[in-house]
Amino acid sequence: MLVNFNDEDFESKIKNEDVSVIQFSAEWCGPCKALKPVMDKLSDEYKDKAGFYYADIEDGGINTGSAAGIRGVPTVIVYKKGVEVDRKVGGVPEGQMKEFLEKNI
């Protein structure tokens, strides 16, 4: 299950976890809503390998999204100890997201 993300979580959680995955989204974004159940499913599948978060770029994740240079949503970023290792922009099918996660976590 995706954990709701707030900016302060970056310092307290993301920088301390070996691997973190954040889905940056917005309430009005259709592809974001379509990707969320996929990410929920994958977060359960990979729960032993990474922390999974859901960040609304217009709410709790506004500063982190801005700092990460988010230009389009949905954007999924994989972090290792708070350092970005890769990102996937746009709504993608479950198979492509799984390949992306396999490659990065």
C-alpha cells in the first residue's frame, strides 16, 4: 500500500531508507488515478525491497516535487538514501512499471 507523503518525510524517511519509490501525482490527473492501483499492487509485491509513497504535488509533496523538477505527472522516482537513481514519467502499464522497478530496486 502506498503511504501518503508529505515534504517533511523526505528528511525523516527517504534519506534514511535504502530504497524509496515516490509516485508524484495531482488530484486532477487522470493517468495518475489510473497508475495508483498499479503502484498499490506493486508496493505490496516489493514491500520487502523499498518504501512506497504517494505525493500530491499540489498538497503535501509540493516542495519535494518542485525540488525534484517534476514537470509532468504522474512521475515515479526511485531514491536510494535520498538520492535519485531513476525516474519514469507518464502513465505506463503495469508490466513497464514492474520492469522499471526491477531495474532500479
